[in-house]
Amino acid sequence: MTDDGEAAEPDRDALDRQVRDRYGTWRDRPRGLACAVVAAFLVLTTIGFAAGVAALVLAAR
């Protein structure tokens, strides 16, 4: 408490440290979104490749 009876506010650095300790930084977060994007790219690429092969096989008949 300060002299006028109000609670002293913590400084910005202390608040930043508390948030970092609780939540971490973006570098500490799981890479779930990146994995989902890569997986979606691989799945769609595989489907596109299979459709292309199927189109070539049907055209060759």
C-alpha cells in the first residue's frame, strides 16, 4: 500500500515476467497449427496427384 491508502501497481517488467512464466512465448507454444498446415498440404497434394494419374489412365484407354 502507498501512503494514500491505494495499492501500488506492479511495474511493467514484473507483469511481463508473470505472463511469460504462465503462458510462455510464441516460440514455446506447440507447433500444432504448422503441423496441420503441412498435413493438409500433403493430403491435398496426394489427392491431386492421384486424380492426375487417374485422368491419365482414363485418357489412355
